[in-house]
Amino acid sequence: MNEQNGASVEDLRNILKGQVLLPGEPGFEAAAASWDLSVRQEVRAVAEIADAHDAAAVVAHARRAGLGVAAQASGHGATTALNGTILVRTGAMRGIEIDADRSVARIEAGARWGEIQAQAARHGLTGLCGSAPVVSATGYLLGGGLSWFGRKHGLAAGSVRAAEIVDAEGVLRRVTQADDPELLWALRGGGGDFALVTALEIDLYPASELYGGRVIWPAARASEVMAAFRRLTADAPDELTAWFTLLNPPPSPDVPEALRGPLATIDVTYLGDPDKGRELTRILDSVPGVLSDGRGPLSPAEVGGICAEPENPTPILYRSELFGEFTEEAAGKLLDAAGHEGIAPLAMLQVRHLGGALARPVDGACGAMAEPYLLGMLGVTFAPELEEAVRARQEEIATALEPHLSGRKPFTFLRSDGAAADAFPAETLARLRDVKRRRDPNGVFRSNFPVSD
Ligand SMILES: Cc1cc2nc3c(=O)[nH]c(=O)nc-3n(C[C@H](O)[C@H](O)[C@H](O)COP(=O)(O)OP(=O)(O)OC[C@H]3O[C@@H](n4cnc5c(N)ncnc54)[C@H](O)[C@@H]3O)c2cc1C
């Protein structure tokens, strides 16, 4: 298996402290598999790096051998763009250090949000985490990151103060606004195409008081739940975030009978006094038929549990769209398209309230998210033949809503067959391509959604 310059992937074994697995070897398939089991990643080798020096050694070696490198913590954002690369697994690098006085965390590349939140909570702080505790912070932050607390503090990529990276020459460096604003700009939302990140330094935010939880109704109440959601979000303060969801849960004996049917839910967080949060969400009490009400004071460590999203590897097809407007007409069309007949074969359809500080531009490739609401549609594709049906249902709903959509898609929520061009305005994409050409002229780094053609 000789590559260029007499360098081969097998040589990596003599160079790294971590494990190297090659196709055909025991353990390779499991090591190459991503969290999203709907994507089969066919990579040249998997390097499970032990530390930043391993990361630098892989990049230097790949450069010599003329191979690409793709970093991945867990594979929540898996795509086949990684095929043919050396897959660098960062899962062993999970260190988290909190500097409570400065409200800053240094997180290693494989650290997951659940672990970061647990540590930040001890100091009454929170990161700009998303909904799932098992998603790793690095991929999420490099992609922009839509957080529970984004309406108050903006896109999560804006919380990245500094990055420890390996550059395309295989050199370890620290990137800050002062010494390399161009690269920091690209790392704040432009994805994994510019460097191999070994650690990030991120801002944390006060959260000693926090309120939230999930309220559940039968899906038959979807129209009333949607009406309450629209009123709740119409004049919500930036501290309040609410998401409307239709759920089609898979049958499970562990779930109480009443919660097994199609459901409508509203998930909320309020970053502040729990009594105020209760008061602000009182409108939800007016919708009859509540099956379960999980609202209450929360620790930042508990936020990842609100949506009860799948934690184990799962085959998913997630399609997201952004609403340019979410009028009564748009909400009505959504319910017509998805609510009355049920959402099958989708497992989930969600409308997230955005706005607030998310619309404020970050000095980074993620820019601003001006759209006021996001639509997410998720299908679980345990049987391959389900894929087509899920895609068709997503298309049908998106088509019904088309006049109300902006046409842009959020980078972290691109479907596995999506492209960077779907997420970035043309001038941002052009700037990212320019950074890519200058920082990685040989194309060593391969993002799950490459910025180049
Ligand atoms: C259940 C679930 C819930 C989610 N909730 C949210 C949410 O609330 N908000 C939101 O914005 N997104 C959310 N996402 C999307 C998620 O943020 C993206 O899938 C993101 O890419 C996941 O990052 P990861 O590192 O876990 O995934 P990975 O697949 O491991 O990484 C994704 C990509 O990030 C880049 N990358 C990762 N690590 C490195 C590194 N060390 N150096 C350089 N590049 C790297 C690579 O390009 C890689 O292909 C959710 C996804 C799932 C499955």
C-alpha cells in the first residue's frame, strides 16, 4: 500500500502513540463507523490519536504520502466526503479545563457537550450547547452551532476565543484573533476544512439560575399547541427559547402507555429566575390534554436531557430548512402537511424559535442567522428502503412550505447529501474558498462538507 514519496499509511503505526486500523483488520469496521449509521464511510485508515503530537504526526505523514485527513469525534455529521481519507478519531482527547474566574473553558477536540455542561454547571456557568449531550463540541462549534442559549448569546461559533490546531504543514499552532484573524474567522463556522483542531478555548456564560423542560400533549392537540407556541415566541425575551415538535416515537415497552402515540411537545429553556420562566411560559397551561409537564428549575448539566434525543449510534436522515417568515399561514400549511395525517415515516418534525442575538453577526464564517425560525425533519432509517420514503416526505413538506422558506440551510444541520453552498451566502463561500486555497493548497484537510467544488 505505497503512497507518494515512499510513505504508506502502515508507517503511521510506528509514528503514533494511538491505534491505527487498516481495512480488513479486526476492529476496523467499528472504528470507521460513524454515529449516523446511514452513512458508510470508506476510509484508507483510522488513526485514533492520543494527543496533539499524534495529530501533528498524522497530518505531516498524510502530507508526505499525498493523502487527505478528515477529523471526526463521533460522526454525528458523517458524510461520504470523508471517503479515501485517513480518518482521525479524536474521541480519546476529552480533557476539559474550566477557568471560572475568566468564564472560559479549554476543551479538547473529542469533548462532548454533556461532559462540558456537567463541569461548567459546578461553577454556575453554561456553554452554548445544542440539544444533544453526546454531540461533540468541536464539530458543532466549527459549524456555527445553534444553541438553547443562542437567542441570548448568538451563534455558538462566536464563543470560540482561540483554537489549538495542526496546520496543513503538520505544525502545532495556537490561533487567536490577535495573531491570525483570518484563520479564526474560518474556524468560527466554516467547518473542518482549514485545520485539524486539537483543542478550543470557549466563552462560558452565567447560568446559576435556569428553568426549562418539555411539555407533552397527544398529537391530536397539535393545532392548539402550535397556536400557543406562536404566541409564546411572538414576544419572547432573548433569555427564553421554545421549540415545537411533533413526535412519532418508536414502540418501546419502557415508555408509559400514554406517551407511546404520536405526540406534540413544546421544549423550553429560560436563562434566568425559574419563577419568571414559569410565568413567561404560563400560556402552555392553557392548552388542555397535557400528558406530561417536565418544566422546572434546571442545572446547565440537565439541558441535554430536555429533548431525550437518541444517544446511541442511529441511522438518521435529517433535513433542515430556515423560515424567512413563520406566519399563521405558514404554521397552518405546516400542520396541513404534517400534523393532521401524522408525520410518518418521519420520527420527528420540529420548529425551533431563532432570532434574538442569533441575528447579530459573529466575526466568523457563520455570520448571522437572520431567519426567525428553523424547520427540522428527522427520519430514522433502520431499513434502507425507508430512506426513499423519508426523503420523499421531507420533500413534500418542504415544498408545501416553500414560499415561506429562505432557501438557506444551517451548516450544522445539513443533510448527509448536502453541500456547503446550501449554507453560506456566495460571498462567504468565496472567502472560505480563498482561505482554503492559501492555508491548505494541497487539500490535506477534508471536511464533511468541503467548501471547495
Ligand atoms: C441528535 C443530534 C442533535 C443535534 N443537535 C444540534 C443542535 O442543537 N444544534 C446544532 O447546531 N447542531 C446540532 N446537531 C448537529 C451537529 O452539531 C453536527 O452534526 C456536528 O457536525 C456534530 O459535530 P461532531 O463533532 O459531534 O460530529 P463529527 O461527525 O464527529 O464531526 C463533524 C465534522 O466536524 C469537523 N470536525 C470535527 N472535529 C474536528 C477537529 N478536531 N478538527 C477539524 N474538524 C473537525 C469535521 O469536518 C467533521 O466531519 C445535532 C446532531 C444530532 C445527531
